[in-house]
Amino acid sequence: MRSPLVSASALFWGFQFALLNPVLALLLVGLYDASPTDVGWVLAVYNAAGFLAAIVIPAWADRSRNYLLPLLLCGVLTLCLAGALAVTTSLPVAVVALVVFGGPAGVGVSLLFADLKHSGAPPSAVINTRAIVSFAWVAGPPAATFIMGALGNRAILPVLAVVAILNGITTVAMISKRRSALADGSGDAPAPVATAEPVARSLVVTVVIAFVLLQATNSAAVSILSLFVTERLHLPLLWSGIALALSALLEIPALLLIGRLSDRFSGFALLASGCAAGVVYYAAMTLLRDPVTLLAVQPLNAWFFGTVAGVGLTLFQDLIPRPGLASGLFTNTRRIGAIVSGGIIAVGSSTALGYGGVFLICAVIALAALGLVAVVRRQAGRTRAG
């Protein structure tokens, strides 16, 4: 299964929502005359649907031990979503389409990683595949805004439909390849779902809390960076875009390097290095005063989020012996973290440091998460040794 088809599938699934999610608010306003209040509640409902789907659909796939057929279904739902949004001018209909089609369709990436784990892929392969998804998120948002700026807001929907079709084609090809390999004896059946020794539920809860905190710091930092740059550093808004773009670009080689290092170092060790880099990055952001330093610390941010995104996924898959549930639960730490980030921003920005206080709180939270990771590492080692 670890073939060019997997890489192509990761790229297309990454593009699918890298094209839609960053411009969804703009679509709601431009196509359906949504007010700012409408945008808020629609996005909340849409994300809630995605949260539930990320638990229910992977759990169903775990029971059937088949991740490619649900993956194909997610591609079909994406095509339905693009069609529904293209033909309607009604906001309520668009909301129904986002909930019924968009929420479940967003589980596609989780299912792809679950299938990788189920088919016996090592952590390095999972992390390298995650780097491809990151590339799609670097290229997707500017491509979407360019298309919408040149051809109109609705023009992004046919593009989304084409990507959904490509997702379907690659998934069908993977299904066919696997069946052919099994039929002629040239391939082995996927490994059983239970590929890791189970650990105590309390440890799973602890690692979920740690990753919610880590994801929350990243979400808060990204959300307020433009305000930090303009109001605290008194720099043009352009610098925040440059900093975010640099961090996103560096995340790809960081993930590739993490993938290679995963064969030599444990996931816990790599994650600890990422948490430490995050603490240093957030602390540095409270002290810097010029654009050169702003850019100079972005490699720390890239390493931090690279370990959270790449090692975090493989860690969940190692601790939770159900690949679908593990991938879906990891995906949802991002959604919950985004909610928690609102509180971080509210408290941090009210301090004497202003928006710098947000980064200071993020440094403290990242340090606390590092402590939780250390606890999980020690307890998991004892459980498996016993």
C-alpha cells in the first residue's frame, strides 16, 4: 500500500479542504449573504458535525476493518457537497449540505492514515505522508484565493468537485490494487487492527489533554499573529503573512526529517524536542522587537508543529489499538484546541503584555504539556514492561 497511489491520495485529500476551509467564511458571505453572526454559528455547526463524524465513521471502519470503502464514500460526499453549494443560493440549504456532506467528508484524511497503520506502515511512512498533506495546505489557500479573485467566488466549487473525483479515482485504484495483490498472492493481507498493546484509559485521556493543549497554543498563536505584528511590533501586516508562510514551508522539511529520525529515536523523544522548541519559540515571541528576529524564530515553530502533527498521529496510533479511532481522536484534538485557544487569547491579551501575553501563556501551557507527555511516556513504559 505504501505506493505512489498513497502519496497521490494524501495530496488530493490535503487539497480537498485546503481549498475549501480557509475560504468558507468568504463563500458564506459572498454566495449566501451571511452576516458575521451567521458565519459564526454556521462554522460552529459545521465543525461540530466534523467532530462527530471523526468519531463515528472511523469507529465504523474499525469494526469492519476496512478503511478504503469509507474513504471512497468521503470522496463521494465531497462531490455532493460541491454540487449542493454550487446550485443553491439559500443559506439554510448550504448549512444542511455542510453538515450532511461536509462534516463526514472531512474524515477522509483520518481514514487514509488509519489505513496506513492498518496495512502495517511504519511511523516514518505515516509521517512522510503527513508531510504531503502539509504541502497541500501550503499551496491550497493561495490557490483558492487566486481562483476566486480571478473567476469569482463560485469558481472554487468546480475545482473542489474535480479534486473529489481525483480522490475517488485514487481510492478505487488502491482498492483494486489491494484486491489484485491478495488474489494473486503477491501481497499480504493487512495486519490485524490491534497492532499495539493497549494501555490504561487514563493514559489515553492524559495524552489527549496534552495534545489539546499543544494544538490550542498553535491555534492561538496563529490567530493573533497579525495583531501581534501590527499592534505590538508596529510592523506592516505583510510581515505576519511572511512569517506564517515561512513556518508552513519549513514544516514540510521538518516532517521529512522527523520521519527519518523516527527510525532512530522514539516518538516520545521527538515529541519532547518539539515541545521544548515550542516553549522556546513562544518565550522568544514575547521578547522580540524586529522583523528579522520574527523570521529567525520560525524554524522553532515549524519543528514544534511538525512534531505535534507527525509524531502526535503515530503516538495516538501506538497507544490506541484501533487505527480509525486513533486517527479520528487525534484530528479532534485540533478542533477542541481551536475552541480552547479562544480562552488563551482572551486571558493573554488582557495582561500588561497585550498580545505578547498570549505567547507567554502559550509557553507555560506547552511546558505543562511536555510534563504530561513525560508522565505518559513513563507510565506507558511501565504498563508494557509489566
